[in-house]
Amino acid sequence: MNRKILSVINQKGGVGKTTTVINLSTALAQKGKKILVIDLDPQGNATTGLGKSNNDEDKNIYNLLIGKIKLEEAIQESNIGGLDLISSNVNLSGLEVETANDANRAFILKEILKDENSNTLKKYENIFIDCPPSLSLLTIMSLVAADELLVPLQTEFFALEGITQLVKTIDRIKVNLNTKLNIRGILLTMFDKRNKLCSQVDLEARNYFKDKVYKTVIPRNVRLSEAPSHGMPCVVYDKNCLGSQSYLSLAEEFINQEDNSLGSAA
């Protein structure tokens, strides 16, 4: 199986990163894929959005990163069949200070997820890492561990400025820490077709990133923001709403992308 580790990343907050992790991973699991979500954001919104507690003192990503527990102990089943989770914990926010003297700290997550270390990961087709909204140590860890990046891009005025900064960071990581890293796709979020600016950003993003930009765009949708407070992905909470339909169509596009790359590799 050609397992891929994907970091969902944008150093800007509020662009739909966690919403994308939750709903895309659920939609893929509903289509029969085996998925693992790693919540690397101290806020723990992907954890609670998948119906789990981000106050679990034992099974969490922090304890895994500091070597207190093993990988198989950290993984929990979510309420969605085929979707497992390594939950976040607020202690994550202190990791940067605690590991200050560790020269290899950027590689901790990569080591944990390395194939030869673990039969535990064999069953997963995709591993999604939800990153914090900053270019902190945690984000660097996830960039070093990832094969590919999925970048949610809010269709607003400063969006493309922010993304050029992100691309520079990605290039630096590629040179120094992870040569195989590439952008799998750019996902336009919070799209409002009545807003001229949204269409302009859409056009500019497609001109700049070409076919890296997914055809599917995620609209502004009340149900998408309501669902997390019920502890469930929107594609479960209201699968017929516009937001859910968009994520289901993104999942199709994502799977086709995978099939095409396998086809071209064959």
C-alpha cells in the first residue's frame, strides 16, 4: 500500500484547516479508506470535532512525542468506522521549551511514523496531521514527517501573500530537512460566489499554482461551523448541506488524484 502522510497546513488561523482534516478524513473513511488523524494543534479542535476529549491525560500526542507511551498506545478509535485518532493535549504548547536542548527535535515525529518502527501503521492508507496555525516547532515537525501538504486557502484579500511566505518555508524545509516534501493540493475555502474578491483570489490562485488547486471549492456554510459543537464532522451531522457535499466531492477528487499518481508511477 502506498501510504501517504499529509500535513494540513497554513500558518494563518481560521482558514478551515481543522474543518478540512475532520471532514475530508471522515469522507474518505466513509468511502472505505483506512485513515489516521494526528491532532498536532494544542487547541485540540480536531480531537473534539471527532467526538473525543482533548483532556485525556494518557493517550495523546504529547505523551507519544516525549516517549512516555508507544505509538499503538496513543491511537484511539473515533466514532467513525475506519477512522482512528491520536488526540491532542494542551501540554503540547510547552514542547518547544521542553525540547530546547534536543538537536534532533524536528525529527521526533518522523522517527515515530517511520515504516520500519511500526506494524501499527500498516493498515492506514492516509495519515492526516492537523497543524497549529503558526510556523512553530510542531509545524516544522509535521513538515519533516510529511510526504505531502494540503493547504487550505481562504478566498480573501491577504490569502496569497500569506501563502508565498508558506511556500518559502516549505522550500527551506525541502533543502534542509525533507527533500521529498511537496504540495499535494491547495483547497480554496470560505468561498462566496456573490463576492467578487473570492472569484479574483480563485483566479489568481489557479494562475499561480495551476493544477495544484483542487477543482472543488468549500463554500461559506453555517452547518460546517455548527457541526464541531456537536462533536461530529459535518459530513455526519448534515450530509446533505452544501458544505458536506463539497467535502464529499473533495474526497472523490483526492482519491482520483491518488489513482492517477499510482497509474503514472506504474
